[in-house]
Amino acid sequence: MYPEITVINLSEKLKSEDKFILLDVRELDELDHAKITDGRLEVTPLSRLAQEGTNALSESARSQDATIYVMCHHGNRSMQVTAWLAQQGWKNVFNVRGGIDEYARRVDSSVGFY
């Protein structure tokens, strides 16, 4: 089991000035349906991670000390990425449990559903 953060915890983090990366691993067409708007959001689709490995990550996300919250639609792909990054040596990587769907249902429906 890998570390997780709830959507409620994530919403608190998004209101803060904390430095972190919100890594959305959904495919680009999925962003048309639901998206969190925040300057700390980085989109790196799972398909690109599968092809390019850690080279697909931004320079800031390549730091193994970066705090990264990984999100997808329901939390399955993000759990895979969280586990993979942890196995690669990342120390502060967390799965967003329930994904953007849970976030839209429990925190902010304006992000959208699909």
C-alpha cells in the first residue's frame, strides 16, 4: 500500500501556499471534461510515462524530494504511477484517492464530471 491523500486534504493543500506538484496522469482529451485549475498542476499522461519513463516528467517533478500528489479519473492509474515513482526512489509521492471524480463530487463540482 502506498501513501494516499483524500480529496478533502487535497482541497486544503490547494488553498495553501505549500510547494507541491499536482500531477494529473489522465490523457489530454480527458482534461476537456474535468480539470482542476491551479499553478501547481502538471499534466503528464500515463501513456507518455509508459513510453518515456521519468524523462516524461517536468524538471521539478524529476526531483525525488519533490512533494507530488498524483491524480487521475478514479484513482487507479494514479495509484500505479504513485507505486512506480516510489519504487524509483521518490520519497514524497501520494495517490489522490478517488481521483478527480471524487474531487468533483465531494469538493468542487465545477471541475466537471465524465
